[in-house]
Amino acid sequence: MKLSKNQAVNENWDKVRSWNYKLALGKEYQSVVYAELGGNHGEVKTNDTERVYFILEGTGEFDIAGTLTPVEQGDVITVPPRTKYNYHPTGNKTLKVLLFMELWDN
């Protein structure tokens, strides 16, 4: 199956641009989200599923339940279920990430 960018749901807020690709995998649906951050994402909390981020470009910092972790291109970050977190780029560059998560039904 191929999903094109024009099939993704585009959402933008503050300095965040994102494209949500909704995937039907077996009996469940999941999302793959491409995002470009020029600023703070804003705090969110995971549901009952772990989220996985692949850092495509740039440098940044994740605050996962109060623990700060620097990231750079090629890193993978996992966020456990039921955990508050936030992330943002560092420096004056855009942080580009690919997120694998439960269905984001926007």
C-alpha cells in the first residue's frame, strides 16, 4: 500500500507542521506522523501504547517525565505508555521527526 502526502491529514499549530498518515494494519489502525518543529511541541501524554520517534534532521531535546534527553539525526526515542512528554528543537534549526503511534484520529 502506498499513501501519498495528499492523503495525509495536515495540521499546523504555533511552530509545528505535521502530516498524519493513517494506516490500517490488520485489525487495528495506527498513525505514522511526519513533523517539522520550529519551536516547542507542547506537553502531551501517551495513551496505552509506546510511541517511537526517529530523528530525521536537526537537533533537539525531549523532556520525558522530567528527564531531559538531547537528540540528533539518526537517533530513536521511545516514550512509554501513560507518560507526559514534550520536545523541541535546539539552536535555530528545524527538528524533523517521524513518529510511530496509535491512531491519531484528527
